[in-house]
Amino acid sequence: MEKIRIITDSASDLSASTREDLTILPLAIRFGDTEYLDGVTISHHEFYEKLIESDTLPTTSLVSPAAFEEVYARAVADGETVIAITISGRLSGTYQSATIAAEDFAGKAFVIDSYNATIGEGILVRYALLLKDQGLSAKEIVGILEASKEQIHTLGVLDTLEYLKKGGRISKTVAFAGGVLNIKPVVTIEDGRVALIGKARGSRQGNNLLVKKIQEAGGVDFTMPILLGYTGLDDRLMQQYIQDSRELWQDGTERLDSVCIGSVIGTYAGPGAVVAAFFRKGGK
């Protein structure tokens, strides 16, 4: 059977420790003059501690072509075919790095732009691992992933507008007004970019709007990977969302896996965001 290695970047917010055949390459995070490797030299908890304390936003850097080339070469030398799944090329240059590095490994390294980020990218990686476990070839897996990635929906409700303001995504006036009115924006990843799709007053209405947007997307395919995510130092708001939306999940799955979302989305979402990623029902 073909030996296959799945490679992704740390923006997928997955843990490499769960699979020997999964390699995760870290993006870099810089707070002032100090640079960290996402998930390697700084944990997600430490990241949010620093984010909350900092007056300015950190910056993130792509995974370099050299980093991809190194793991490609090692995998191919071990007789493996590589499938690299990256954060959206419209959010980071990491996809371009992976593609440049693959040029020297024709037929042995395939690169997929997830058109997504964080747990939306993560469930595509999880699906790749499921297909690998079913014994499919690398080319078969790539074909299925390319066809199915359009069915992934990543939706989230933010708890604060402060970090969008710091990042220049919205004006100070809009952020102030939103804070006074307790506005909770609902966002999605659309065509590989983050887009605002709704606003609600208060956390309960925000959670209800998130449920509504999931239903409008076509519903959840519970036969496919599903992930919930949260930003910040604890998952309190995510647990509240699970309670508020229990009718959406209770008949479809016995367990909802969740992860702490890292720096790429966390920098602009700020703490307190709740995100759901799923494949649309009927999309396969």
C-alpha cells in the first residue's frame, strides 16, 4: 500500500501528537522584537495571555518554502507521497511556499489550498487522514479533497470588536458604537477570505444567529469531520454556545470535539470567539 504523509501548517489548529503520519509546520508569531513558533515555542494559552496584555497586535509570518522542502525531502526519502494542505492562499503566503517547494518533487508532493483557516482547514486535514486510513491512493485523496473543500463552512461569533479595531479592520467609531450596543459580529470564511455576515445584540442573540447561519448553509453532515473552536484563556463561552444550540447537534453526534484557536484567527478575533466548522449536508 502507498505510504502517504499529510502535511499542514499550524493555522489548522490541530495537534500533531495524535498521528505519526501528520506533520504540522508552525507559522511564526512576533510580539514586538520577540518571535515565537506557533504551538512550538508558544502555546495557545501563552499567546492569549500576551495578546490581552499587548497594546498592539502581533504579526504572523508564513511557513517558508525551505521548511516545506525539508519535510518533503525527508518524506520522499522514506518512500512516502506527500499531501500538503494549507491555510487559504488569500490569507497567507504559506500555500505559495508549499507550491514552490513541491516543484522539485513532481508526482510525489501534492498541494491543496484549503480556501479556509483554523478549524475549517483542520477538518479538511482530518478528512484526508480518514481517506488515507481507508486505503485510498494519494491522487484519489487529492481529487476527493479538491471536490469536497467547497462544502466546508466555517462560521464564528466574536465577543469583542476591539481586536478588529486594533488590526485596522474597522474604525474606532464603529468599534466604540459596537461596544456600547454589545454587538456580536458573526463571520465566515468566504472565497478564502474572512467576511462579516451578520450582527447581533448580546451573546445569546449571537449564538442564535450562528445557529441560524449554520441552518442556512444547508445543515451539518454528521458523517464527516466536525470541529468547534474557541479563542481566549477558557472555553466558557463555547460551552454556553453548545447549550444554546443543543437542538442542532444532539441528534447528529454523541460528541463534539473542540480546540483552542491559535494566532492566525485569534489575533483579529480576540478572546471569547466561538467557531464551528463542518461539511454541508448533501455536499459529497
